[in-house]
Amino acid sequence: DTEVTQTPKHLVMGMTNKKSLKCEQHMGHRAMYWYKQKAKKPPELMFVYSYEKLSINESVPSRFSPECPNSSLLNLHLHALQPEDSALYLCASSQDLQRKETQYFGPGTRLLVL
Amino acid sequence: EDQVTQSPEALRLQEGESSSLNCSYTVSGLRGLFWYRQDPGKGPEFLFTLYSAGEEKEKERLKATLTKKESFLHITAPKPEDSATYLCAVQAGGGYQKVTFGTGTKLQVIP
């Protein structure tokens, strides 16, 4: 099973709202990722977690706050977003960061910021 | 800096008309080259991982090949359900290196 699940599928929020995106995998993977994808563009890396610790932050604004409560779960907390943050947010996982391992993606959360 | 260039940007085929998508890459020490299929508004679906020049992998109507400078995704007798954007990505070796994606080839297969 190579399934990564994400909730919600769609989210509409105002610029003053606080919301969270959730990602879950049960493949025993120890690396998890958040990507942002704008229309007709490739995915753009935001954060990487390895063994529940933040390994990579690609200079993402602080209005995006990641959290990895355990090895199966990854959250992305959103606060005071801007309309330009509207995008498809993708979660991915891989076995770890050191091997020749493929990243498996979830279905994404379509976010609209009004 | 790692670079991935995919061509063509868009491809329109008749059902049954075989063709190839190209992915040219520049990376210092290839760890892996990945092919994904992405439907509109959905997450990328993993197709293949290739690790070294000369390697080939097949799945149904798709076959991926790898040389030292490029990869091809061959589509044999495509069907309308093969319509999607196909993404190529590479990962360099040497510790953790992030995956670099190409901008994709949008394939449309006409019945």
C-alpha cells in the first residue's frame, strides 16, 4: 500500500482565519514533505521532516507552520494567509532521506484564500 | 544547480498513436530520476524510478528509459485515459538533496 491521505480536500479561508491541513501515511515512512503547487507549475518544496524533526525549511513565510506529532502524521498550520497563497498543497512521504527512495504523494488540499 | 527540462510542453495524440516524452537533466551525481503522472487538481501519481543509465522499466502502455543526460517515457498505443500531465524529477546524490521537478508534458489522447 502506497497511500498518503490528506484532509480536507478543499479549504476556503479568509485572511484572518486559522486553519490546519492534515496528512497521514501508514507505510512506515520516516520522511515527510509539504509541497505547494500553483496551476500549471511543478510542485515546490516547502518543508521536510525526517524522523519527526524538521530538516528542511525552504525559506517559507512564518504564516505557514508545520508540525509532525508522530511518524505517521504531518500537519500544516495556516494563519493570516494572503490570496497569493491559494494553491494545491501536497503532502508526500518516503522511506527516509538517505536511501534511493521514491516520494509518494497524497491527493492534495485545494486552498483558496479570500 | 540541478536542472530538468521536459519536452514537448504539450502533446496531442490520436488513440493508438505511439510517441515519446523527453526529460533532459543536469545534475551532479544522479541518485534517482522519477516519473509521475498528474491529473488536474490531484496529487502526482508515482510511475517509475530509474537509478542508472541503461535502466528501463515498464508498466502497461508506458516504458521509461534512462541515459546519462536524458530519460524518455514511451507511450505505446495510448488510450484517452492516459491523458494527464507527466512530470519528470531528479534527485542528486551526496547527503540529502531535494527533488527537482520539470515543468511537465501535458498529454491529450483523442479518441
